[in-house]
Amino acid sequence: MAEQERRDNILLEVRGLKKYFPIQRGLLRRTVGYVRAVDDVSLYVREGETLGLVGESGCGKTTTGRCIIRLYEPTAGQIHFKTTALSPNGDPQMVDLLSLDKERMKTVRREMAMIFQDPINSLNPRMTVFDIIAEPMEIHGMGRGPEVEETVVRLLEHVGLRPEHMLRYPHEFSGGQRQRIGIARALALNPRLVICDEPVSALDVSIQAQTLNLLLDLQKDFGLSYIFIAHDLSVVQHVSDRVAVMYVGKVVEVADVEHLYSRPLHPYTEALLSAVPKPDPLYKSERILMQGDVADPANPPSGCYFHPRCRYAQPICEREAPEFRELEPDHWVACHRAGELHLKGV
């Protein structure tokens, strides 16, 4: 019964998602290979929760988010989303986003939004704040005239800006204020799922805290679900309910935030957490230094992609890709030795 309730509460479920970018060379632009930016990713997001998506730069976090919302067309996989936009009576139903045509996908996209990493380049410098926030409503035909203005004013107040700001241009604001404008634009259509693509990485530390607290408050006020993409593990720990760890296009571990940070079961997660600074001058960290470089997604190693840098690697790791399996309730790991290391308390 508990398992069924857990399944009913899922808002988004991604299965076997892949995104390969072709490598083209020569005058005829022949395809000579592919960059496996996202390579067989599976994850899910429950209603009202925040799933953190972490990993080193270039591991495919942003590409995963853009594929989910179909800003990039995936190469393969399934993306099931619980939507009310396609139901005549407003009842939620699970649909595979990759099976939808352009018009139906536009309808469903009302319930999905994205906050982009760069608050400068993600806003059109020739548009006023009013035009930026109102544009999604105009595209989807949701409200006109005074109704749109009332909505823009309400959203600005929700994100901590004043109504008179809507007549200004993006260059007249600080970085933190520009990100608040981006957040208000993301909320314009009252979405159910918001993909936050490193929304605080370009901000000062003090502004980061304000923005994170704003996102948490908005989640409560609007009943939002987040996919929070970041490389700062401290930030992810603060905002997330569960965390998915990516390495070279693959998800290698998923668990609730408490279990992942206290007892990681994948060597890559363990190494990442060992690098997080502790605010205690007496604490002596046991830093795990990974050897070698991050694998090339255009020419990944055989077997487990992490085995050239793993201190627990065995011959099987080089030969066979590990299965993504559930070792503990709601704790998934892709590692041949995860169960063994877990029992040993490593």
C-alpha cells in the first residue's frame, strides 16, 4: 500500500533518457562520432519535493534538465509527466512528453518552467520587466490587458520587487534582482514543476542565501516541485529532499538527502562529499583525491565510466557496466561493489 501511494505521488518520471550530440568533421560535415551528454538517465520527482541534481561541470546536468522540458529533443528514452492540461475535466494524467506533437507539448509546457543559470543573458535587454514576465502569458493566451498587469505586479511582489520595477530594463538591476525577475517569469503560468539550472551560482554568497530562501518560500506558497541543478553540495543539501549524483552523463546514485550525505554508497559520491568544506576549525577532513581526469563523453571508458578514477575498482568494473539497483529503500546505486562496501561500512 505504501509503495502504491509513493507511485501515485510521482509528478515526473524519466526512464532511459539519452541525448547524443553528433561530432561532424570535414567539408561534407560527416558524422564521425557522438558526445554522450546524457546516457541512460532514470529518475523521478514527487509532487511538492525538491530533487537535487549534482555532479562535476560537464557531466550532463543542464542537458538533462533541458531534455526534460524538451528545449533539447532527446535521442531516446521516456519522460512521463503528470499533467492536467490535456484532460477535458482537469483530472491529472501521466503522459509521455516525447509522444506529444508540438501543439500538445506547448499546452503541457504551461505546467513546466525553467530558471536559467545566467541572470544577465537569460533576459532580453530590449524588453521591460513587464514584457519579460508577461511574454509567457501572451504566448499561451492566458489573460489580457489589466489582468496581465495585475498578475505581473503580484509576481513581482512575491519575489521581493516593487510594482514600479516593471517599467525598467534588465540592465538597471543587480544580479540578484535579475535572477528574481527570471524566477517571476518562470512562475507566470503557475507551473507544477520548475527546473532550476544553477540559479545561484552566478550570485554573491549573501545574495545566494536570499535567493535560496525565496525559492523555498515560493515552493510552499505555490506548491511547486523543483529539480535543483547545482555543483555546490552545501547548497543542494540545504534545499533538497532527495539528491541524484551524475557522472559523465549517467546517474550513479540517488537517495534522500540525509542518507546520501551521511552514508554515500557510490565511490564518486563519497569523493565529492569529502571535498565539501566543514565550518569547524578543529575538524580534520579525510580528503579523497581522485586520480586522472573526468572521462570524455565522446569516448567513454569501457564498463563503469568511473573505474579509471575509483580506488575500489576491480577487473569486473572495467569489463561490465554496473546495474542501477536499489540497495536500500529509495536508495539507488550504480556500482558493482556498492553492496559489499556498504556491508563493510566503508
